[in-house]
Amino acid sequence: MHGLFPSTSANAKMTGVTIEVDLADLIERIGAARDKAALAQLFGILAPKVKSMMLKRGACNALADDLVQETFLNVWRKAELYTPERGAVGTWIFTIARNLLIDHLRKQSSRPYEDLEGIKLESDLQLGIQLIEQKQVVERVSQAIETLSADHREVVRLSFMSELPHAAIAKRIGIPLGTVKSRLRLAYDRLRPLLEDLH
């Protein structure tokens, strides 16, 4: 286990008291201040759910634990890149986890069969359908982005595809930070009705 995290089985159970936690605030503390306590709190809240998702998607228990740890290491490294425009904090973290699992299963699929013991791979048909669906999603998103003005397209691509922080975008294209945020917000408002049926 990595020193930053408790065990995934060590859920934070607070004597029956429910505590409201602002996940966006935790991410901001991690990104801005490298706050390990905030990371541990976020881990305690979401790690069991991320592990459950891994198990439902075919990972064995040990692999799920490893990928949960790797997911939250990525959160630690990339927290400053998170923006509300990317969706809810939980959605962002689940996307990181899902991508790690997909990458792992793809790497495993090129190894001898015995290396895959304990991992339930989806059928070729299911994988084929998923690839087609992913291609359709990429095409839809690309088409939607093309409806934006050139200025808005530029900040969207730098933020979401190049994963640059807002300040770096402002510096790169020579506009104020507030303008970057404003353009992203307007672009998001325009894209949302075009893409809201995608999950």
C-alpha cells in the first residue's frame, strides 16, 4: 500500500454521524496546497465505490486494490488540472479509474492466457460494440466542438485535450485568466445541450 492512503477496507465510519463533504473543496486543497489530509478524506469517501466499480467490470480483488491506489495517485498528481467544467469530482475520478482498468485489460490481452487468470474479460462482441460506441462519442464531441468559435475551441482543446491548467492556458495564448474561465464556461454552456444525452 502506498503511504498516502489507508486501506480501501478502512472506510471512515463516524459513529453513525453523516458528515457533508464538499469534494470540489477537497480537490482544490489537494491541487493548490498538496494537502495529504484532504487526499486521505477523498480516498475514504470514494475508494470503496471505485473498487466496487472495478470489481463489477471484471477486476479481481487484488487488481482492484492496485488500480484504486493508482487512481488516487493520479488524482494526487492531476488535482490542479480539475475544473468543474469536466463534470462532478466523482465523475472525473471514476473516469480516471475506468481508463486505468481499460488500459490494464488491453495490456493483459496481449499476454499468454495464463496471465489473465482471475480476470473476467468481456467478450469480443462486447468489446467491439464498446469500441464502436466510443468512436461515435468521439465523433459527436468533435462535431460539437466545431460549432464553437475559434477562440472557444482553442481554450477547450488546451483545457480538455492538452490538460493544461487555466493559468497555463492564459499564459500560452496571452489572455487574462478570467477570460480563459469565461470562455470555458460559455463553451460548456453551448456544448451541454448538444452532448447531454452522452453518459
